[in-house]
Amino acid sequence: MKFVFRFRVMLTILVVAFLMAAAFCVNNYYDSKRLLTENYILNLEDKLSLQADRFDAMMQQMYQQVLHISKQEQLEQLVADCRRGTPSNLSQAAYSERLAGMQSADGGQFELFLYVPETQQVISSVAYRSNADVSEEELAALVHRDDLQPLTPTYMENPLLQSAQYVFCYAVPIEDTAGEPIALLCIMLDERMLYYDLLSPLNTAAQDHYRLISPQGRIHSAASAAELGQKFEAFDAMQGKKMNADEQQGNQLTISVAAPLSQYYLVCQSDLGTVAQGLQEILLSQVVRLFVAFCILFFLSIILSHWLAKPLRELAQAMEAVGSGDFRK
């Protein structure tokens, strides 16, 4: 009976110690997960802020360049030549070359085009796109931007292409001395070019998905072209906020940073389950090690209990023998 009692006491101590150690591991896991998530959010916010500033700088460069070109005398002369009609010795390629020559040295990623309604001419800085079939309604829509800030670009399909290609665009009307519009100057940046320059370098982890969201909550750049133009579901939670981190159901983390000038949002959606997968593996490893240690201590306790109790049992037997008159022990 005494041995059974001691065994139960030792077993109880081992079980309590095991449960306390397991609880400590679980608590340590959740503390580590919280710290990991906080650091992960801070790291993503820093990356998104840097790219948001780059996006604003690109849009500002486009806007300033189209304004600068619109005031150049070379552009006025080009518009005048187009309105007079194309001389026989001057090809569309020459017009395109003249327009391309007005771009700054660091503006090669942008495309310019000039539309002259009077002669229905479209001159592009890319020579083979000149004389494209463009409707006046599409071009007129470029200058009606009352709902947007000046530095917010127009997002549209490229009017010079038959195939679908989305572009970021700024348009400036060219006026004569009487203030009447006589031409439209536009500058465009291909969405795919912007994605590979701005968002693609951020895609270093499989669980992260980056998107560029418009002030109206539409996806304007993403890895999948099928997403372009769709409504971003988590837009309401981040609208109007400079920075926002929202943990949704299913371990979905949405982090957004607003670009102050263009009013666009750079967004990253991450799977926290994948982020914390390493911690889960560590927790499982610790629990397994605790269980193995518990089993080893359990068997050692049995052996140790027998070893410690043996002299006591022999002493008890000897005392019982003496009490009964047997002095041989």
C-alpha cells in the first residue's frame, strides 16, 4: 500500500509538471505569434510606404512632364503643322519622332500621344501607333476629371490599341490664343510595366499578394490581369486611412498604405497561418519532447521508487521479525 501511495504521489507530480510545461509552451507560442505578427506588419508597412512614395513620384513625374511638354513651342508648331495637313515630304514617322524628342531623358517608360480633332490625326511617340482609330468620346473623357484630384491619374484601356491594355494616363488640352481647345496631349504608363517595376519586387514570399487599389476601391494593378478593374472586397476597412492593418477570419491579414498625392492604396494580403507555420512546428516539437520526457521520467520513477523502497521494505520486514521473536534478521 505504501508503495502504491508513493507511486501515485510521484505520478501526480509528473503529470502536474507536464501540464505546467505544456501550458508554458502554448503561452509562449501565442506570445511569439503576436510579436511575429507585429514585426511582420511593421516590415510590410515599411515596404509598402516606400513603394507608395515611388508610385507618387512616378505619377508626379508623368504629370509634370505632360504639363511641361504642353507649353513647349515645338508642340505648338507640331499642332500647327497637323492642322495645316501633312506635307508630302513629312511622314507620320517624322511627326512621331518630333513628339518623342520632346520627352525628357528619364521619361522613356512613358508614351505620349497627340490628338488633333480638326484633322482627326493621332500622333504617338511610338511611331507604329500613329494614325490609330480613336473615338472623340474616349479622348474627351480624359479631360473630365472633376471627381479626382489633379495628381490622381486616369485609369483606362489604351485608346491606341485594339487589344486590352490598361494604362495610367494624364491628359492636357492644348488651346489656341483665344482659349479654344485645338488638340489633346496625353501621357500614359502601361499597367504591366508599372506592376513589374513597383509590385513584383515585393513578391518574395508565397503567402503575400500585392495590389494597387484606386481611390474608388478598384484593383488597378495585380499579379493576375483577370483581377484588374474588380472591386477590392476589403476596401471599406482601409478607405481614408493612411495605414491600416486588419486581421480577418481565416488568418487573413490585410495591410494597406495610402499614397498621399495620387490617393491610391498599396495593399498586401497575407496568410498568417503560413507566416506562423514555423512557430506551429516549434510548438509541436516542444510538446513531443515534453511527452517523451514525461514517459522517460515515468519509467525512471518506477525504477527509482523500487530502488528507494527496497531497503525500507527489508527494514520493515526485519523489525516485524524481531517483534515476533525472530532475532536471526
